[in-house]
Amino acid sequence: MLAARLLGPSSRIVKFNKHFHTARATFLPIVQFKLSDIGEGIAEVQVKEWYVKEGDTISQFDKVCEVQSDKAAVTISSRYDGVVRKLYHEIDGMARVGQALIDVEVEGDVPAEEQPKKEKAEAVQESPKSVPSSAAEVSNNNGKVLATPAVRRIAMENSVKLGDVRGSGKDGRVLKEDVLKFLGQVPSDHFSGSTNIRTTHSAPAPAAKSYEPLKEDVAVPIRGYTRAMIKTMTEALKIPHFGYNDEINVDALVKLRGEIKDFAKERNVKLSYMPFFIKAASLALLEFPSLNATTDDKLESVVHKASHNICLAMDTPGGLVVPNIKNCEQRSIFEIAHELSRLMEAGKRQQIGREDLLGGTFTLSNIGAIGGTYASPVIFPPQVAIGAIGKIERLPRFDKHDNVIAANVIKVSWCADHRVVDGATMARFSNRWKFYLEHPSAMLAQLK
């Protein structure tokens, strides 16, 4: 008796927990949220990041996870309101279309085929207590309280008014943790009386790189972008490549960029040299549309593309990826720079979308960003041409008076599909591109 008195409310909480878990198994069914068909013939994806963990409350359209196929990164959103009960895959694990990603505990009836086999086998037959219909419409002075059905169920089972609970979710949404804290089952945060259990930890200092030799062989699975590039480059081997190299004096371009760099910064534009290279290529393609083209599978026709969707070969943590900037012929240099920055940031996070990878018509690769000069780029089929741009070097050159001067020079390496592009066309295109870079003011004449 003395022990029972000492326990007091705690024992009632234990009893509530026992009843709640029993009722939950019956009246809050489990749904398997499966990976839907993404399209493009994708059969499996790699899980790159989870946005939820077991026990989290989610709503429809909340982000569940980020997955990576061999074609693009895709964000998977929830179709249900409820509580996450199980994650089926680890980070970097492979998930196949039609397989379960997570289990979600939801409110309401669920078709039998969507319930996990374990839940169907172990469902408890106990009847629930009747719940007043008005309880689902709990409101505070500011209107209806934001909460998912699962959270409302917890509140109703414990006779808690949601209007009395401080919500820590988005827009004041009441989460499961908030209700449990109100009941005294979960401690509040230490600082400032906050009721949000998600604490923010300071980022750890980056670890020093280690270059110790491997102790044993390591098998690295080929996934993501690399798997797509294997298929593409295998097709590229069928193309007879024609190469053409040249060098360009970019003194005028260096001067122009220096003059407008601060102007671009005022407009939140990171202005590198690459947007100038892209725009010059687009202007040259207006004169040589046969290079802004693709071939069909049987090589029966070459399609000269109206849009200049210029691809950029990018080095990302997930491997080589080739997104494109759409309609460069219609964009200013600043607009191209903005798109370039967006794609580079997405590449760093391995979150380049499918639309950014489709529809490319011509490709440039900036090997100079790493430090090279000349290269032998490989055509990105079904395109017919690609260029690799080297780093800017300060080199001695002769001026028109035969005086030795210091000049800013870049090297470019072009490759074209020699089945449909002749060498003279490639050389003329390169000369026009070179002209725009050596006389960047000429680009102004092309503005509309």
C-alpha cells in the first residue's frame, strides 16, 4: 500500500501506456509507404539521406528521404499523416521500386495489402473506448490547433486539450513529443524553457585527412551517377572522334570581368569566366547549328536543335555528372552565371534534378578548374561535339610589333563526331568562339 501511494500518478501513467500501446495496435494501423515508379526505366535507387527517423510525426507532402538513381536525385515525399515506425534502408542502401521505404502509423482504415504482414498477424482484438467526435476539432483562441490525427488520438486518450499544449512544430504545430512533455513523460530542453526536443549541436571540426595505405582490398559498388556514365561512355566508344586544339588570348576578357565583378556581386551573381565561355559558345552556335545537334539511334538523321541547352561536365562527390543550362541563346551572362551556381551547389549535395540532366545539346568541360591545359574530351551521345577548356595561364607571347609581352592564355580542346561533322566546320566554329572571347565587346552587339 505504501509503495502504491508513493508511486501515485506515475503508476497511472504506466497503466495508460499499457492501454495506449494495446489500443494503438488495433486502432492506429500501420501503412507500408513503398517506393513508387520514378520513371525512365529506373528499377532501384540509392538512399542518400533520411529526413525522418523512427518516432517522428510526419504529414502529407513532408520530405521523407533523398534517393539517387543513375539518372538524377529525387526527393520522396510522404503520402500519409502519421508517425514513422520503421525505416527499411540504411544510408547508401539500395531500394527497389515497389519495396517499402518506411512504416507509418496512421489514423483510419487501411487496405489490408498496405499493412505489413507482421501487423496483420499480431493485431490485438481489444475494442477501443468511444471517443467524442468533437474531440477531433480541438481549438485554441487563435483557431484550430495544428496537429496530425495520430497526435490528436494521443491527446484524446489522455484527456489533454491541445490548446493547452505549446506546439514546437512548423507554424506552431503540436507534435507527439509536445503532448508527452505536457504529460511529464519526456523532459523539456534545458535552455530558455524550450519544449522542442530537437537540440542543435555545434558542427564537429573537420577531421584531418588520412593517407594511410589500405590494409586490405576494398570493393566499391558502382552506383548513382557513375553507373549512368558507364552506359554513356560505352556508347561514346562507338563514335569516331575528331580532335581540334587551339589557344586564346583572353586579356580583354580578364579586364572586362574585373570591371563588372563588383557589379555582379551587387546582384548576388558569382561571376566566373565560365558564363562567358558558355555565352560565346551559344553565339557561335547560331552561326554553326550543325554542332548544336543530336543523332538518332540508327544514325539516319541529325537534328539541329533550336534551343542551346549547354551541358557542363561536373565533378561531384557522386562522380561525373553532366547537367545543362537551358536556352542559353535567350539568357544574359548574369542569368547563365546564376544557373551555373545553382547547378554547382546541387552537384555538391548530389541533388541535381532529372530535368537538369535531360535535353542537352552541346557540352563544355572546364578542366582548368582542376589545373589542366589540353585534354581529349569524350562526346556525350547523342550530341555531336564537346569542348574542354584549360586553365588561364600567364605566358610570354609576341605582340603585333614583335615585342615579348605577358598574356593571359587558355587552351581549348574540341572533339566532334566525325561521321556528321567535318574538320573545317569544327575549326570555323572554334575561330568564332575564339573571336568572341578575344573581343568580348562583340558579345554586346548580339544582345536583344
